[in-house]
Amino acid sequence: MIVSIEEFEHLIGCIIENEISLVSFLREVAAAHTDPKTSVMFIDQILGLKAKKWAHPQLLEDASRRAVNLLSKVLTS
């Protein structure tokens, strides 16, 4: 299974919002991986069924804003 930084942030957001229990969720993921019919490549494929909405951490929002500002300066020069 692959867990990207963004998916890790989704996982933490779900825990903070009390949408999942980490231990129970990890047990569910492990159980899903015992059968090729329920196994998934990305953790969001299972987590997405439990999340009401994805959390967007301030750190990622700030980094995105800085990148857009920098690109804007470079492209308008």
C-alpha cells in the first residue's frame, strides 16, 4: 500500500475529527489486504469512505500559496 503525504494528512484529519480510530482503521486496512478483491493501492480508497471531507492542513495551504505567488512573479517578469 502507498500512503502519500497528502493521504497521511487526510488520515490525521480524520483522526482529529473523530471520524476514525487509528487502531481500528489500521486493522481494517490490514484485513482488506488479506483478500485481492478488497485490497487497494492507496489508503484514501478506504479512508474516503469514512471521511466527511478532506482536511487541508495549513502547512500545505501555505506552501501552495507561496508556490503560486512565486510562479506568478516569474511568469509576469
